[in-house]
Amino acid sequence: MALTSAIPQSESNDEVPGGYVDAPELRYFVMALFFIFGGITSLNDVIIPKLKELFTLGYTQAMLVQFCFFTAYAVIGIPGAMLVRKVGYMRGAVAGLAIMILGCLAFIPASQTATYWLFLAAYFVLAAGVVIVQVVANPLISLLGKPETTSSRLTFAQAFNSLGTTLFPFAGSVLILGSLAKVSAHDLTGEALDAYRRAESQAIVHGYLGIALALALVALAVWTFRNRLPPEQHGDHNGFAGFDLLKRPRFSYGALCIFLYVGAEVSIGSLIVSYLMQPHVMALPEQSAGKLIGLYWGGAMVGRFVGSAVLRVLNPALVLTFNAAMAIALLALSVTTAGNVSGYALLAVGLMNSIMFPTIFSLACEKLGARAADGSGIINVAICGGALVPLATGAIADLTGGDLGIALLLPALCYAVIAGFGIVARRPASA
């Protein structure tokens, strides 16, 4: 998923005529930001089964990882935008990266004390930094080039985001799930259990320490170029100004769909490992199942390229309805079959997810005019669906005795609502 900043673009034209900044070297750092925060988000799908085993959690408790991570979008989104508005894009990016590093380092005491709530706190801090970096990334990549090529640059940047979501789960599965010991946490108690948790969670710590090092290098590079941009003019927009837009039926329906889409996407990604491990599906070990998460997110990456061409010739609302209906069909196929058909049908939902976020966003914000930035801010907050829908999905799985097929009915319902929005939005919006 992508976060669209609520900050208006800089109006400065100190660098070149046309109001953009001729600083191509900065684009590489922005691409790196897209790659890293995309990868970190998808890495949660690998961490969840690891922590579920270590702390003998139910699905609801395990989904608290996503709850803490995506709650940051609702809590930090608007304050983060205000921070960036105050200090500027480059310093704002450094601040976000520094908070992400702090979140990565917080996994050390969480592991040493073998305390689950400390892991959750670390995820919230990490996500807080991710939100601030995302608040910077989209408008900054728009600023770094000619206005007529903005869409091309954003699409290219989103490809790096998708590349991160594809590669990180594979690497994380090798490093983190590959270290699961033959003994189970269910068989241990007392000091032996604490020692097991400390030892096994070291794989998580090592992974995030490596990420922290990469983040530090990117932060140093961005700080070096902190004065590269001309003076920025962000205006005096109130971060809460957009909530009155929810009175508009089309926009409020679109914001709801963003909430549900992110929730459905994250719910499925979070359950992939456990789902593919089931005997009647593919009966895979943890590491092998974890490696296949990349197919789910990789499908979204491929779909974005294909979808960008399809959306040029077909009504975006109808394409959205088709994709949502196909996602429902694939979920139905997955839960009513077995073996490879069941497993790969679930993974193929990622391909259907590909065009949903940008299409819902554009349809919801159509003809908002000068209120587009305010609408974007509300869309940012709606991303917190990634916190609540997975938690509800996990609760359904626990209440049904671990029946993940029934739990997947909730994401299917989310897609049904999205399909309805596509039908409603097929006609042009009224001003």
C-alpha cells in the first residue's frame, strides 16, 4: 500500500522555471525510501508466525503486531505531516528515519526480556517513523522533476515499494523462520521457556539491526543533502481540515474502501504462512511457506505495471469492480479446494490487489479541487484499517477453532464493499 501525503507540494521555483527542483541525485534516495518502507511493512507477515510460536499466541494476539503497526497511521499521520511542514522534506525524512532506527533498536530489549508487549511497542515506534517517511516521500518525488512526468516518477517509485514487499519476506523467511528450533514453546515452562524465547528471537533482532544499519546510511546521505532543496512553502493548512469531506457520500465511501482494502490486504498477507502450513492446503514448513509470501506481494507489483496500461483504455471504476470480484472468487476457490490449487489461489489475490489503492484514491478524490490535499489526509488516516481488520480476522479464526477458511470470509466481505464502490463510482463525480 502507499501513503499519499497531505502536504501540498512546494511552490518554490528557485531552481528552474516551472516550479520543480532539478536534483536528480535525490531521486535515488527517495527510491531507497520507497524500497525500505515497503519491505519493512511486508516483513510483518514473516514475523507474525515466528512470534505466534514463541509466545504461544492465538491468532487474535498474533495480529496485535499489525494492530500496533497500522495504528501508527491514525495516530502519527497528521502530527507527522505537521512536523514535515515545520522542518521541511529533507529534515523530516531524517527525523522519520531516526525514529525507524530507534524502533529497530527497541527489538534488543524486547528479545533480552522475552516480553511480547515490548515487541509490540517496538513495532509501533518503527511504524511511526515509517509514516513520517511516507508523508515525505510522495510529494518529494513529485517535486524532483517536471510536472508532466510526475505520474511516471510516482509509478516508478511505487515499483521500488513493491520490489521491497517482494524481496523482504523471502530474505526474512530464510533468516527468521529458518531458525525455528525443533523444540516447541508449547513444551517448555519457566526459565527454559524464557531462555528459548530469548535465543530464538535473536534472529528477529539480527534482521532489524541490519535494517537499522541500512537506515542509518540512508539517513546520513539525506542529511548530507538537507539544504539541496530551495525554501519550501507548505501553506497554513490544518491537518484536521479534511474531516468535513466525509459529508460527501462518494468521498466517504471511498475512504471506507481504503480502510477495508488495506485491512483485507494485510489480513491475507498475515495469514499466508499459517494457511499454507495447513495439512489440507500445502503442508509446508514455516520457512518454505514464508518464501511464498513474495508471490503475494510480487503479484501486486506485476499487476501495477499491467494495470497502468489497462486503466488507460478502460473505465477505472469498472476495473476496480472486476478486480474486487476476482479477489472474492479466488478466496472462494481457495477455501473450497485443497492442495496447490487452494494455496496458489490465495497467493493470486495479490495480483487483484494491485490497482485497488490508487484507483480507490483517485475515484474518491475526484473533483475535490483545492480540497484534494485535505482529502488525502483523510485517506492517510483510513490506512489504519490495516490495524483493525486483521485483528477482527484473527478473532474469527480463534472463535472458530483456528478455521482460517472461515476467517477469510471477512476479507471477502471487504472486497464486496469495494466492488460496490466501483459500481457507484463508474459515473463522473459531481463537483
